[in-house]
Amino acid sequence: MAEVVDSDELLRRIQRARRYAHEELRTWEARAREPAPPGDPGGGDAAREARSRQLAYEAVVRVLDEIVSPGHHGAEPGSDD
């Protein structure tokens, strides 16, 4: 059965997810900057994977920031807002 939560608990969960997403974003940003090991047969596959994950976490952070603080983050370039 689904758990019923109040708005305060929901906000706490969103903020916890936001902190986690920020931590992951920093981790993947650092990994994306790491040089490929010498003789890497993938030619930087790890860096490309890290960059992909970095972009995904950037999107998650933006969404969660907007949920927690609506309108405080400015409109993205090219948006309809």
C-alpha cells in the first residue's frame, strides 16, 4: 500500500534528492575532467560516459531547484517563458 506523506515530508524528500543530485553532479564533473589513461582502447569512453551522466544530473538539479524555489533560477535561453 502507498505511504501517505504530508507536504513537509515531501519537501524534505525533494531536498534530500536535490542534495544527492548535487553530489553526483560534482562527482561526474570531476570524472569528466580526468584524462584518459594511457593506452585506453576506448579512446576516452569513460570521459564520454561521465559527461553524459554530468548532463543528466545537471537536468535533475535544475528541475529539483525549480520545484524547491520556483522562478528563482531564471528562464533558460530560448525558452518560451
